[in-house]
Amino acid sequence: MAWHHVCLEICKHMADTVLVVDDELELVAGCERLLQRLGHVSLRAHTGPETMALIDRKKPDLVVADLRLPGADGLAVTRHARAHVPPIPVILITAYDSWEARRAASESGVDVYLAKPFSNAAFLDAVVRVLPPKSVDGLGADRP
């Protein structure tokens, strides 16, 4: 196997898995493209119950969830993710920004709150803050 193929295989195993949840398919696809730029593997879901089942089965490293989802809202998804050991970090996104939503998100344990529309840079910054890059030798920046 060529050296670059070995490196790609190692990176695949080091990549964080991010579950992206929104009922807007274009937004999910856009987030997935941005996550790929960072070397992350993405999963997708479109409802609250589907998300919670994927969290239990796949144990992603990060969940990016919309506040308003069919079946269960993003706050319920956040509480579910945060109940895991170790707790799974959550970036909550919403088009319905309000002081009440921000307070509820904070009380639920959301790590980063992003109001829609958000820029690519804001999304990438949020992901990097929650999932710092891993080092190849295992001695670098791993999240606490």
C-alpha cells in the first residue's frame, strides 16, 4: 500500500464523527461539505427520534441539531446527547432566535448556539471550538 493511502487510512480512524440534524436538506448538505473540509465524517438525521437512535447506536463525537425538529426538539436531543458518558457536545442551530431560546439552550447543556443564517466561517469556528484538531502522535489537542 502506498504511503499516502496509509496516511488516509490513519486519518479516517482519527476523524471525528459529526451528526448533522435538520429538516432542511440543503442546510444539512452544506454543513456536511464544511465538515469534510475539516476531515470529519458526517452522519445525517432529520427528526428528533431518528437523531436519538443514531446517538445511541453510533455515539458521534459532536451533534449539530436544529432547535425545531419533527418528533422531538433540539433541546431534547441535547439532553439525550449530554446524558451519555462522556457527554456528547452539541451545537444548536435555529432560525427562531430569542432570549428564551438561548436561555433554554444554555440550561439544556448546549455548547454553542448559532442563529440562522450563519456564515460558513461561524459554523467552522464553532466546530473547531468544540472539536479541537487531534494530533497524529496522540499527544496534541484532544477535547477534555
